Amino acid sequence: MQPGGNFLNYVNEEREFTEQNNYTNLEDSNGRAIWALGRLLSIRDLLPGELIRDAESIMDNALLNINRIHSTRAMAFVLYYRHGKNKLIQDVQLIKEFANRLVQMYKHEKSNKWRWFESYLTYANSVLPEAMLCAWLVTDEPAYEEIARTSFDFLLSKIFVTNSIKVISNKSWLYKEEIAPITIGGEQPIDVAYTILALKKFYDVFKDEDYREKMEIAFNWFLGNNHLHQVIYNPCTGGCYDGPEENYVNLNQVPNQQSVIS
């Protein structure tokens, strides 16, 4: 963590921070860091006191300038932050502020055929409706629930076809005027993982069997239910490969996906 409360993200092979940290937008990585800290603090009873004290200190510093974040996904990641019971007043205020920003983005972009926060679908899409769902669970604001369900069902209609999932490719985003993804390959395992986590949250809240069935379909993407019919999960490492390309599996390892698989 840096003195201003922000985090660095880019390292080289020697695990040294690179110059890229000085000019590349880091809001998303900062949002993910706050999400991770919030998850850690939510299980404080299972962890050593020293670790929790360090995490609380880092979180306090990270929140000093949190209102400066405007990245769509960074705000969504922050909305996850300690969204359970016994919320502090300042936490609820922060959740409302970011949720209201997402509401305005949604209202600006939505049309009869487009129910989304932006004019395109890109990466980590599932975190946006899930964040709105989390905001509703904290505040009971009806607009948050409506947008959470409407936007999530819209997203699912774009990435689930014929009993399989095809998340948006990192080679080509899906723009507002387009009907469905057309690029083959470039599917990121982390996007499938985000979708599984969101489906579980929506199922836990609404008990809609369609969410549960889609969660199983998405999980099976790792086990071969993808356009290559190849296993993405690597049982030898407990992680997964870097995803299916057009004609082959990218064999780079992404070990931090193992929590979803296991």
C-alpha cells in the first residue's frame, strides 16, 4: 500500500514493481484489493489477531480517498466490501453513494433491448449486478433489487446459449448494437468464476432454479463444456489454464481460480 491509500499492481519476473504502476489506471486493482480485505475481515474469528489488525489498518488507509474511484467495476468491487450484517453508518453511506452512481449509469444506457450499465459488455461483467444485489441486501432500496435482477438476467441472456456458457471474449467486447458475442476464443476463466459467484448469490437470495442450473453449466465449463471440449481445470496444480483460445487451450496457469473449482 502507498501513502495515499492506493495499491500497486504490476510486477516483473523478479517481483519488483514496474514503471507501469505510474501511468496505468489502477482503480480496478484497488477495488479488488478492498474486496479481498473485506472478505478477510469477514472471517476475522478464524484468523490470528495480528493479521486482522494489519488488515484493519490497511483497510482504514485504503478508504481515506475511496470516493475518488469512478471506475464501474472498481465501485462494484468496493460494494462487496463488508456488506454483511451490523454495518457501520459510514459503510452504508459508501455503499449508497457507489450504488447510486451505478444506478445513474444504468438509467443513462438502458433501452428496450439493452439493460446494462455501459454501452458494451467487457470483462468481469457479473460483478456489477451482484454488487447491486449486495447494495439492496444492506439498504432495502427497491431500485437496487430491480436493477440487480434486470441487468443480471440481461447478461445471462448474452452469455448462456444451448446449455453452455460463452463469456465475453477479451479479443472483442460486445457493443450495444450487436446481438450476441461472435468472437471465438479469448474467454477468461476469472469471468466464468465471477459468473458462478454471482449465480450463487442470486440463487441464495431468490431461490430461482434457473440460477442454480446455470451455475452448474458454468462450473462445467472448467471441466470441458466449452467450445474446445477441453478441460480448463488442472487437477495437478489445483488451478486452471488461462482459458480457451480459438483452436487451443492457453496453458498458462491461473492458480488463484482454484477456490471456485474446489
